[in-house]
Amino acid sequence: MSGHTGAFAEPTPVPDATARAMRRRAALEEALLPPLVALAVILVAGDLLILAYGEAPGAVWRLLAEGTWGNAYGIGQVLYKATTLTCTGLAVAFALRAGLFNIGAEGQLAAGGFGAALAGLALPAGTPSLVAIVICVGAAALCGGAVGAVPGVLRARFGAHEVIVTIMMNFIVLALLNYVVAAKLHVPETLHTPTIRAGAVPRLASSIEAFHGSAASWTIVIVAAAVIGVAWYLFRTRAGFELRAVGLQPAAAEYGGVNVPRAWRNALMLSGAIAGLGGVNYVLGYKGYYEDGFAGGAGFLGIAVALVGRNHPLGVVIAALFFATLSQGGLAINAMVPKQMVDVLQGIVILAVAAAVPEVRRLVRQAARR
């Protein structure tokens, strides 16, 4: 008898390469769609707020665009702010991949900046630039990782909830750094350390004259390398696979042989190190010293960046640019509407994305199965 009839024929298997391509496409769409949803929401909500102030939405949005992406200085300022937000957002996203909520990026960011400043002060003035930068960046990651390791160890050994511990670590770290700077290391009449002797990263303006006056520096390359490294770790290594498995289902991961407490500890430690890297943007690339309060809420805003970016490294970068544009744009539109409007819009975006993402994810996965 000849082969099976059409009613009983086995489905044609999807080639492995095609299946992988479909999964990559679905992951990319899942990372990109939430920021697009955020953009749509902010345009609608922004129009309503602008009209409430009696201004024309088109004129305000045009002023925001011109003050951010419409000139080299604005672009430089957006890139500077996005560089720090990428680190804090990536730190939060990394921990969330392991099922942990790291709210301590503010303290870890400050600790990283302080570590970079200490290393830059300790090195001799004649230290080769590349060597000094590597040492300072390593010090920043080490200090941020040390702060992140505390909640990691407490969670792994005693089951302490990381949300409570990381919140308290913010207060402890920031207060401790304030004391050390004010009592031991400050320049008279200020709350910042002396200028570092080595490890300074040139600003973009040193190579691209159009960026003159902006705070953007070549630390953007360091952060770009961190983004690539995190993406590789999460999606191309066994340790990253185990970390994501723990985040999805700890009991199943443990049954499969994963050491869950160790994964939790490492996730929070590495998350802290990533946040600490953000401190080099201010210390090495901008001011050249550590200043009390330099974080300015970037650690907490990193939570929003991670949520809007859906914990994907590419999504985090896009979300960081998005929030940095809003932040800089708020200064540009202040002549027409209060810059506090941007804070309202950020809150609306977070709420909208939190509500929309489950539906976006469902649609993307349905499309991937077709």
C-alpha cells in the first residue's frame, strides 16, 4: 500500500535553522515593540497635557526634537544620559532575568563611581592612559559588585528578600559615601573628591568638534562592550542559560541540576557590577572626580528602563535613549511648558507598558507559531 493519505500525513518538521531564526525574530520583536508602544502612548498623553497648558502640541514636540536630536550638543547630552541609564537598566534587567528585583542600582552606581575615583587618585599621574582606564573601570565594577553581593549572599544563604535588602543598601551605601567624602576626601567648600590623577576618558568633543560643550565621552564604548557582554552571557553561555532557567522556574531548574542559591548570588553580584560601571561615565568621562549625589536618581530610573526594555539588552539600550531624550527634552521645552511634564509622561509610559506588554508578548508568540 502506498504512503499515508493526506489526513494522516505527519507534519513537515521545521528545520532547526528556521526554528532558530523564528525564535530570534520573536525575541527581537518582543524587545522592540514595548518601546514603540511607549512612544505611541507618550505622543497621545503628551498632546493632551500640552493642550491643557494652552500650547500647540506640534510646536512643543518640534522644540523637543530640536533640543535633543536636532543638534550635536543635544545629541551629546542624550548620549551622556543614556550611557548611565543603560548601565542601571541593564543591571536591573540582568537581575530580573534571574527572577530577582534589584532596587539597589542607585547605591551600586554611586559605589562604582567612588571606586573609579579612588583608583584614579591612587594611580601615579604618569600611568599609561589605557592601563589606568582599565584599572579604574575594574575598580568601578568591583565596588558595584561588592554592594550587589551583600543582598545576593543574604538571599542565597538565609532567604532574605532582595527587594528589602537592596532598598536598605541604598541608604547605607549613600550615607557611608557621604561621610567618607565629607570627612576625609572632599575638596574644601565642596562635596567632591580631588580630581583623579589618571584614568580620565576623553570626551567625544576631543575627536568630534561638533559635540563641543556636551558631556558625552568615549565611555560610551565601554558601556557598549558591557551590553554586548551581557547579551553574550545571557544567550550564549551555559551559566546564562541556567540563570534564565532559575528566573523562569527555580524549582524546575534545581531539579535539572542548577545550583539555585549560587545563581541568585551571582546574579545580584554581577548586576551590581554592571550598575557600578555606570559610575565611570560621570567620574572618568565627565567631571574627573566623585561628587556626592551625582547619581541623581539614575539608579531608580533604571528600573523603568529595564521594564520598558523588557529585560533584553537591545531593548534596554533603546529604552535608555528614550528616557534620556525625555530628560533632555524637558529642559528644551521648559520655555513653553513646565519640564515637570516629562516626569508625568515617564510615569504614564511605565504604567502603559506594564499594562500593554502581556498582550504584546501574546501577539508576538502567536505570530511566531504561524
